[in-house]
Amino acid sequence: MTDDLPDSVKKCLDILEENIEILTNIEFDLEDEKEDELTPDLELHQLYDMTEDVAESAKLKRAESNFSRRQSEDSL
């Protein structure tokens, strides 16, 4: 019986380890949803600033993706 306990604990830890990434992704998704809330009554200049921020963010993500792709190609 005492030998079964460490095996059971190990199995539980393995299950947690396998699912920690999924749980982390869910947490990040929930945080992102909070940022996606609409704010009513924005002024035109605020909307313009937000548009610029989104465009800059998209450029950064594209640059990161291109950089990662080049690094993976160079490692081959």
C-alpha cells in the first residue's frame, strides 16, 4: 500500500505537468478578454491613438515572427 502512494503522487504530478500549459493559456486568454472591453464615449483623438497602438503592436508581432523564423532557418 505504501508503494502505491508515491506512484499515485507521481501520476498526479505528471497530469499537472501535462496540463500546466493549457491552464496558463486559459489564464492569459482571460486577461486578454479584460483588455478587449469596449470603452464608450471615446474622443476622436483617443480612437486615433488606439489605432496607432494596434498598428505598432501588429508590426512588433510580425517582426518577432520573422525573427523567430529566420533563427529557426539558420539553425537548420
